[in-house]
Amino acid sequence: MNEILEKLLEAVEFGKVDQKSPYPPQLRGLDGALELTVKAIETGIEPQQILESALVPAMDRVGKKFSENKIFVPQMLMSARAMGASMLQLKPFFTSGEIKTKGTFIIGTVKGDLHDIGKNLVAMMVEGAGWTVVDLGVDVPSARYIEAVNNNPGAVVALSALLTTTMVNMGEIVSDIKANLPSTKVFIGGAPVNNDFCQKIGADFYAPDPQGVVEHLSKLAS
Amino acid sequence: MLCKQGKLEIYAVHPGNEFLTKTLKYNTMKYKSLIINNPEDLMFGIAPKPVKTRRGLEIGGGQVYAELNFTLPIMSINDSTLPQVYEHYREIAEGALERALDLNSKGVVLELETLLEMTKTPQIGIEIVKIMNEICEKYYQKHGLASEIRLTPNDLREFERPAKQRTSQYLEPMMELFEKGMIAGGDLLSIESTGGKEVSDDALMNCDIKTIVFALAVLGVRDMQFLWKKIVSLANQHGKIAAGDSACGFANTAMVLAEKKYIPRVFAALVRIISVVRSIVAMEEGAVGPDKDCGYEGPFLKAITGIPISMEGKTAACAHLSPIGNIASACCDLWSNESVQNIKLLSGMAPTAYMEQLEYDARLMNQALIAGTVPSHILQQLLVASDVYTDPQALILSPENVIRISKELIKGDSYVANARNGALAAIDIIEEALASGKMKLSEMETSYLPLLREDLESIPDNESEFIEMMLPVLDQSKFIMAEYGL
């Protein structure tokens, strides 16, 4: 692989945002994701290659390390920040259509529920896997999911809930989405739900952790 | 720019910088000494300032009582399901008290922690309190079984982002539920208030200890002062008991995240310590305990203020996992289960089954107390020793460490300085346990200790200096300064 892309992959994997960033200690003083992305663009590397050869594999490694309990969330967030710094440099290429993401992923915590820690982790990992993420926030009713899918045809939708009294709202939202947009794939997740519940309410996929979502999305995209 | 005069910090004020004048009256912690100085005096069932209740419980007066907490099974709460909702709570209270009676219980606390809909529409919560109180009264009159209801409205204000802690439309229904609910029979008043949570949630995920101090010791403290003035005033007006608050949304979130291996356990232990300076504000405003079950900061509150506390440990596995199953009971006055759904188990309904578990635990502790000081301490030592070196969150809860850390938590003047001092003491204790070989932690965990120490040591004593340090690095779109009186 190109040396700049290798360094960029390492910077994102270990959360080196820019040259000034003191984290991680072993990369102190070296170029971060920001500078390396600029260099890669200036060198003439295709933006799509920057995304697919450096950023996505880096976040894939991060997701796997997290799944294997080898890193904590803060390290994962640092990697996400490094990726964000890189993506900012790539933004014009997304806007022009020169870079294509794997698809659009719409996520929100269902109405009546405000818990968003799990949802945010999933959003971050999915974005890192090369998807465009539309985060609807918390306390999201059916209408907002449907509106978001209408604005992003073909998007995958994910519903999150933490409470036993709000998970029941997932059923209603899934029904509403399926009634209006039957081909839309709906994922669910959150502490009180499981695969049985997923099947019972007619959702398409349940994942117990962010990496599970990423892996299933990869299957959908391939 | 800033000058300090005597114990009460007085600041020169920048022209036009209003918040410096407003911080003046709130930045000094009231407690300057411990009520319990000796670890041996930090004992289950015994609190220096016991709380007597309407039906005759003396919480902290020499015995441990069970505190049962429960919730609905998976269901919606709406007009059509309300009769079932009420029936669930009737069934829970009836089943729990019948079982307590069969087990010769000396007394019980039932906690009603309301769900969103029950607080948004206070009439629902009030009706549930009425139903439960009728059953409590029936068992009291007919069988002499004393029970009380702890009423814990959920903090609706977190439904607005950024939170409007002081001007929220949700304050009115919350306070209505407090007032009418206590009149309906909710004698012990609690809340898991959420001031500062909009800042702490991200800080938890980033292991950002300085922002945690800001969220709890600056924002949390101010919100607690605002809220608990109101709760204490209402309680006094109606002859009820302002019990206490829990930093559940902060420190228990940290504990659960650590249990999921999302964040380091050493960090979660420090968040617990920092939460003390926030939760103690309820007592400063006049709350008398028993502090709430999920507030694992309770032992520190008991040591500093002498109030009785409720705790939960292995019996709370129905709601969340924890590394402190036994040690949590070392100095509890009420022993709780956090929350269990009203679902059918092989033995019966789950709340009834948990009532039995809590009663047996309480019975054992009470038998030790009856047997005398030595047996009580032996039981306590076993509860402590079985957990203490398995996790830093357990380590900080041993009576010796609670007293040692509590001394640091009152040493300074400001909440910020005390939070920092307490957390640094906890790091010392963790490092000593590691150095002695008694506790083992992975490198993933220990690598955070020097970083956390460095961050904590950079926090100044002076609250205003700390606020000035933090404001440029905080995302100020996430919280409204004025809603905290800043």
C-alpha cells in the first residue's frame, strides 16, 4: 500500500487527529489524519481510495479491537475523531459524487426514550465503515423516520431503545415504516430487546453490539 | 483578578462578568468534618441520625429493613392500559407485603419510582401512590406490619435538550407529583435528578474526568441546590421526609458502562467519588435520609452527614450487573433491589420473590446486630473481603477507604476542590492496592491512572478559576449556563 495511506490508516486506527494532538503518545509530533489526508489528496491519490484503503480498514480494525475488549470506547472515539478530521478534507469529493458511500443509515432512539449512548456508538461505527449516517437523535416518532427515508431512498433504518416501557414503541414504528415504505430494512438494538422481539415486531435485524450492525450492513452492501 | 478572603471565598468581579458574583454564595461546601470518623462505626443498620417514619420504622436505628423497588412488565402506558397499570401496582404491593408478613418482617419500604407518563401526568403517579398506601395501611392496621412508600418522581427535565433545569415546562408536573403524591402517602421523597447530565454523558464516554467534575461539582451542585430547596420545603410543609438524591444517571451509568467494558473501571470508581459532592447537597439543603438505593455514594454521605442510607448490590442483578454485590451492604440501613419487573417466575411474581431475597439478607444482618458488635463486624468484614480487591469500584467502598476518602472530600472549601481531592485519594488507594499485589488490573485499566491523576491535579481549588478553565473547552451548545444560575 502507498506509504501515505499506510500512515493514514495508522493515524486513524490509533486516534491521531492532527499533528498537534498529543494522543496517542507513540505518534506524538507526527502528522495526524488531517495532514496525511491533505498529503494524500495532493499526491493525487483517488479520494475513493483514501476512504476504502485507509479510513474504512482503520475503523474496521478499531471495531474488531473493541469487540474483542482490547480497547475502551474513548480510544474508539479518538479514532472516530481522526476519521472525522480526514472526512472533512474529503467532503468536497462526497459533495461532487466523486466518493460514493456504501449507503445511508438512519438511526434514532424511539419516541419516549432519551438514552443515546448506545445509539451514538452505533452511528459512529457505521460511519467509520463507510456509510452516510443520518442521526435523528432521541425521542423520535414514526413520522420522522419515514420522512428521513423519503429524503434518502433506499436507506437502512435503525431503532434504539433502553427501557421496557419504550421498547414497545418499536413495534408501532416498525409497522408504520413497513406500511409506508415496505422495502425498507429496519434494524433494532438496545438493552431490553433481543432477536425474538425483533421477529415478533417484524423488524429485519437485531444486533447486540455496534460491530454486529456493521457486519450485517456489510453483508447488505455486498 | 480573583482574591480569597477567609473561609468564604469572595471574588473581585470583572465588569460585566455577572457569573462571578453569582457563584459567590454557592461555592462553599457546608460539611467540614465527618460524623463517623472511625471505619468500625460505619455499620449496617446503625446511623448516627436515624429517621423515624409515620408507621414506626426507625431507619438506621439498629436494624436493616428491606426496600423493594419494582416496575411494570413490557407494556405501554396510555388511557386504555391504565386499569392494568394500577392493577400491576396493587398486585406488587399486596404480594410483597404478604410475603414480608409471612417472613416476620420488622418493616419494609416500597419505592415507587415513576415512569415518564406517571410524572408527565401526575394524576397517574398519585393514583398509584394511593393504591399502594391503602395496602400499606391495611397491613399495618390488620397485622402491625410497618411499611412506608418512597416516592421517586423521574426527572422529566432531561426530556429537553439543552436542558432547562430552572424554567422547564416539566418542573410543574414533577413538583405536583411530589406534593400530591406525598399527601397521598408517599412519605419518603427522593429523585434521581439530572442536572449536568447533558454534559456528563459525553464526558463518560470520553473518560474526561475534568468535564465530569464540571458536570457534577459545578452544574450538578447548583441544580441540586435549586431542586432540593423546593423538595425540602414541600416535605416540611406536609410533615414528610426529604430523603435524598442519587447520582444514578452519572455514576451508575459509569458503572454499567464499565461492566460492559466500554470504559475503564478505575474511571467509573472516580466518577462515584466525584458524585459525592453533588449528592451531599440534598443534605445541605435539609434532606435527612434514607439516601436512595442506587446512590452508591451513600456510604460517603453516611460517614460525612450521619444520615441512614439505602444500598443495593447482588439483589439488584435483576436490573443491572455490578462488581459490588456484597460490599454494597456493608453499611446499608435499607437493602434494596434497584428495580424488578412485575413478571411471573417459578416461585411467584418477581417483586414477591425479591421481597423474600431482601428479607433474608436483612434478617442475616439483623441477627448479627442482635448478636453484638463482634459478630456484626465479622459479618461486615466477610461482606467486604469477598469483594474489595476484585474491582476498584468495590475497593473504594470498604469502610476504611470510605472514611479515608471522605476526609479528603471535606478538606477543601469548594465542591470542585473536594471532588478533586476525593478522586485523587481514590487513585492513591487503587495504586496502593495494585502495588501490594492485592488487586490486579489489566494494563488497559492501569494505563488510565496516570492520565486521570494528571488531569485531576490540573484542577484548581478555586471554583471560578475552574469554570474559566473549562468553558473554552466545553461544547456550550449542550447546556444553558443560566439554567444553572451561572
